Amino acid sequence: MPDLIKRLLPGLIITVVLAPASYAVSLLWPQLADDWRKAIAAAVVVGVLLLWYMPLTQKVIGQLDSITKKLATRTRVTFASLKARNESFQAWRRGDLERCRDELATARDRLETKRKRTDQATQALVTLSQGILALFDEIIQKPDDLELNGAIGVSKQAERYASAALHHHVSKVIFYDPAYPGSWMEGENAEKTRDYFTERWFKEKNAQQLHDWMSQAIQNKVAHRSLVVFAQDIVPETVAEVPNETCLIRKYLQAGGRIVWRGDIPFWYQGKAGEVKEKWHKAGPKDVLGITYHNHLIRSQYANDGHMWDSDLPTEVTSSGKEIGVDYSGKCTRPVECQEVDSIYVLVPQDNFTVVDISSRRGKGDFALCWKKRFNDRYPYGGFMQYTLGRFSWSDDTTRAFFAFAVSGWPLLFER
């Protein structure tokens, strides 16, 4: 009973409040005067019902609010999950596209390489065919004018075609840059040497181009199928940055490349733009090539001033030198100890002199005047090849001999 009173009491209070309000409304609107009692009764009924079902309504509203919050939380979680999955998918998609792009670039590079090789092979076959036709033409029409090359009569034109065909896969470079200095190879000597080699399929490179070409040869792992001839006898700073094994030209040698040199001592100087040269002295060849140049004091009837350099000590062309056509009978200019090199082409026999300053020697035995040193045993054609050093006046014969020396060793035919 008290619970019933507690429930009805708020309704009665509301009725007491609503009844005067209903009466006031009936006064304002006379047309509703007849129904004011009905209005009061309706207000009482509505008040009682609202108060009676208020707890139930609040409970329903609370449950609806709880359900709404749960749905909002689940929606946020779902949205976050979808967002994370979308970001993951986008990252995978970008990575997959990047991988596909890299694979396509690699495939494109391979196709381009194959295309270039095919073009080179085609050009080589065409050139060789022209050479064969030229050879037959020479034999048939002018058999008496052929120059003998071994046991086969080969004209200069036919030999040139054959050389181009057989050596198309070997990258041949001649360094020449008038902006950089020379020592004994400069001026007309350097220019004519450059001209002679470029007429025989060597590509001319200046100092910067030589740097780029060597870097690409090392990076593409084709240095062992290339050679560089220096028309100037001072190495440029672009490839010999420092006088030690870390310089680019030493890395090129270690990758199997071939360098051919004549003139003054290699790496005695470093050439800079503007025809400026910095003297590295003995440290240059020793630290870059592992070769020691020393003007030894000697006792000999062939050394007027008692020194080995530029003396008249007898020299001897070795069997290896004869195989590649080396022919030398000049002075003993800048020799090195034989134990520091791998192949010897011109020898200075120990029999004709005695070294006085023994402490400056690394070993005993003969000296080498013309030689080759390898830096990678996997590539027997690579290495540093020094032709006989010294000053000289350019001539076609001496340059032809130098050319033969530069391209020797490969089992292929070159024009001499």
C-alpha cells in the first residue's frame, strides 16, 4: 500500500498542477470551456501513466543507450581494422608495383644487352664478310702486291676488316686529352699516336670520359674484355685520384682490365687540368703498381756515369717478347727488377753489370725493360703492360710496333 501511494503521489501532484493550467487554457480558448473537465481528466490520466511506467521507460532508454554505445565501439573497431587492412594492402600494392617495376627494368636491360650483342655480332659478320671478299679480290686481282703476314698473304685492307670483325667484342680505348700534361709523350708524339690508334677501331677518351668508362667497365664486370692505351705518359687525376691501391685505375686493373704504357715512368706524376702535374716520385708506381723504380749505382763498362738508367747496358728480347713481335736494341731506360713482374719481354741480363748499392735492391737477378704485371689471375690478358720507356720521335714503324705490343696476347688477329 505505501508503494502504491508513492507511485500515485507524484501523479496527484502533477494533476494539481495541470488542473489550473487546463482551466486557464479554457478561459483563453472559450470554445474549449465545455471540455475543460475532460482536459483535466486527460491530464490526470496521462500524469499517472507517465509516473507509473517511468522506471520501465528509463530502463528501456538505458538499454538502448548501452546498445548504441556498443554499436559505436564496434563500429570504431571495425573502421580501424578496415583502415589498417587498407593501409597494409596499399603498402603491399606499392611494394609489389615497385618489385614489378624493378623486374621489368632488369628484363629491359637484359633485352637491351642482348640486342646490342646481336647488333655487334651482325656487324662483325658483315665486316668479316667484307674482309673475306676483299681478301679474295686481292688474291685474284693483285697476287703480287700482297704483304706477307705469317704464312698467309693478307693485304692491309683485308687485314683491317678481319681485325675489326674479330675484335668487335673487345672494348679498346686510347686516352688523349690536350688539357692534361704529358712528359715524354706529348705534343705531336701524343697526337699522332692517338690518330694511329683511332684509325684502328680504338675510341678516343678524354680524362673525364676515361673515368666514366672505367667506372662502367668495373660496375658491369666487363673490364677483362677491354684495354686502355695511354697516348700521354702522365696519368690524369680523374682515374688516379690518390697514389695508392684505392684509386680507380688500380681497381680497373684488379677487375681484369689492361693498361698499355710508354714514355716516362708510370705514376711518377699525376696530371691535373690546365697541363699541371704533381710529382709523386717513386711512391706513385710503388704504391699503385707495386713496382720499384730505382737508378741503381752499378759497375760496368757500359755505364759511363756509374748509374743504370740511360746506360748502354746490353738488352735481350726474350722468347715471350719475340712471340708478340717485340724488337728492341736501345738504351737501358728505367728498368725494374724481374721479380716484381709476371711476364718479361725485354731483359737486361745481370752478367754485364754489378749493382753497387745492394741495400736498395729487393732481390737478385736480371732486370726487365719491357714487361707485364697481372693483377687478377683469372684474366691472363689483363694487367699493366709497359713498353720500352724513353724519349722518341714519332714514326710509323715505332708506333706500329707499339700497337702490336698493345694488342698482343689475345688469340685474335690485329692489324699491325
